[in-house]
Amino acid sequence: MRALESTSARQRGIKMSIFGSVITAVSGLNAQSKAFSNLSNNIANSQTVGYKATNTAFQNFVTTDQDFTSDIGGDDSVRALTIQNAAAQGEITSSTNNLALAVSGNGYFNVLQQAGTSTSSNPVPGNEQLYTRNGDFSFDKSGYLVNTSGYFLEGYNVSNGKVSGDLKPIQIKNVSFVPTQSTTLTMSGTLINNGKTVSTTSAVYDSSGKKSQAEFDWTPSVTTTAPDGSAQYNWTVTSPTDSTLSIPVAFSSDGSLLSVNGNSTTSQEGSFTSQGLTVNLGTIGSAGGMSFDASTTSGTATAPATTSDSVTTGNFEGLSMRSDGSVMATFDNGQSQLVAKIPLATFAAPDGLALQDGQAYSATSASGNAQINTVGQNGAGTLDTSSVEASTTDMTSDLSKLIVAQQAYGANTKIVTTADQLMQTTIAMIQ
């Protein structure tokens, strides 16, 4: 009787060991299947902009199932882990798309997923915050900058020359030219001494394009004698819009500009400053700018003509990107103006980001919260214009690994079929 029980125990042990082998082989099949899936995904995305290839790591573990636990431990099995390489740098390649940007170094573009379904005829941004290295951007029909995955690029929009502090989808539409800041006024005209003050007004613009008026009054004063003994005709320039201004200007008897605010150096520019502007009156010793007609003492004086260096008009032609993250509107007058600013998001542990569709990621507790940085500052990378970041897939390496995974998978199937044959033999022995 004891002999029969001993034989039964040995037979049960044999069966359990065979079953353990099957379980181990099946875990091997699952692990190689996952490796095969990762490799096939890498290879399929070898041309995908901003794609980050993954690796597969294999981990041994011991089963705790009491049916398969021996006196010296359980049966060995294996599991496969997908290793993410979200921070890997892909090769930067040139693109014919002048709106394309590639991140060189740390950082991700801030993007929003489309609201609603992907088949919407008029897509709008949703609320889900994501991050991507896919910088192949273009305009959609609503003027939003979107990448090839349909994600909306976020940045700081510019309104009236001021950069917003809120991160929002960049939308470029109905772009109008903002007059450039006035820095120089040029006056020209001929004064007469009829005893009256003559005034001139010029439109000027500040750094935000806001228009204002700069006013100047020319008042004749006592005629004196110039250093050469000739008559010197003196005027004083004041301004209703600049209470501190009082500039002496003198003309010679031939009408040429003799001095401005004490400067009488021939061939130098006669100028003064007021309200942040440089006001040019012409070249000293010349009558090409402001001049004086000593022969006329009556009649109505003509106000001097004043021109500003501001550019006030221009038609929108398109957008251009700059390496500091500036989105510039270009105009047919040759000017470019800032319409948005692109920042980069960085993470303490970027490999802890959660992978989403379309080469995008979401923040997790493992990655830490996003830190929004100016391009090139606080550890953020720089941007290459008219460029994209290529996939990090290594085709040569992955194809070699694919062969190894195929062989390992086949070997595990061989274990399963062999275990089946052994099981059949064991069952036949029992019968």
C-alpha cells in the first residue's frame, strides 16, 4: 500500500513538473510576443516625426502557486517590460515646411488634443494637456497651428504688441500690421520772421503701435550777430506735449542752419531729443532741412513738414519661425512682427511620462509636473527652424533583435509541444 502511495506521489510530481515547464514556456511566449510587438511598433514608426523607440527588458520571477512549488522553490518564469525612452534625442533633419520646428535638447511642445471626434469638420482645441516632440506644424482652416497628429500648439499670443501671460492655442487670423515705434522725426521747411509762432504736428507711435501726436512750436527771438559778423536769426523750439523742451536754433543770413542747441559744427546733423524721439533739423551749414528766409517779414508762414521713421502700413503675407520660439508675421513692406511666443515644457523624469496617441505624452506622478520654460533657459533645449526631429528607431538593431525574438518564440513553442508529448507518455504510463 505504501509503495503504491509513493508511486502515485512520484507520478503527481512528474505531472506537476511538466505543467510547470508549460507555464514557464507560456510566460516565455508572452514575453517574446511583447518584445515582438515593441519591435514591430518601432519599425513601423521608423519614419514618424518625433517618435521615441522603446526597448524590451526581460525579468525573471518565481511562481508562488502551491501546486508547482517544490522544496527548493517555485518554477521560474519570465515577464517582459517595455522601457520607454521619451527623453532620447532623434536626429534633426531639414524640412521644406517653414513652420516646422525641432527641439534640440530637453523639452516638449505644449499641445492640446482636439475636442470631440477626430472627424469633426471644424476641429477646436479640447482641455486635455499633452506634450510632444512632433513639431511638424501647419495652419488649419481656423488659423490654429496644429501638428501632423492634429494636436493644437500652445504658446503666448501677442496682442497690441504685448505678450500674453496665459498659455493658449496659437491662432493666427485677421493679422494687421502694427505701426513700428517712432524713433526719429525729420523736419523741413522755410521759416519767416513775421513775429508769429509757427506750429507743426506729427503722428508718432510707441512700442505697442499706439498713436499719439508730437507738437512743436517755433517762436522767433532777437536777431544777434554771428561770429563772422553777419546777422544771426534766432528761434526757440518748444512743445505743448513736452513742457521741458526749450531748444535754441539759429540761422545765418543766407538762410542755412547755423546751430542747434549750441552745436554749430559744420556738416554735423543738427538735432535734439524730445519725448524719446530724435528730431533732425538738417545738416549744419546747409539749407536742405530747416531754413530761414530773411527777405520775407510778412505774410503767413508755412508750418514745417515733419516725417517719422515709423512704418505704418503693410499687408500680411505669412508666418515664419525663429529659433527662440518667436512666431513672426511677415508683411509685404519687408517687416516682421511678433504674433506669438512658443515655450517648452520640461520634466524631472521624462521617461515617466504616459504615452498617448500621436507621439504625445501626458504628465504622471512618475514624471513630475511640467515646468514651462523660455526656449534655451532653465534646462530647456533650443529650436531648429524648418526642421523636424526624426524617429529614434534603429532599424539595424531592431531587425537583429526581431530575429532573436523569433527564434526565442519558436524555442518556447518547442518546449510546449515537447511537454505535451511527455504528458501523453506520463498518462499512458499511469494507464
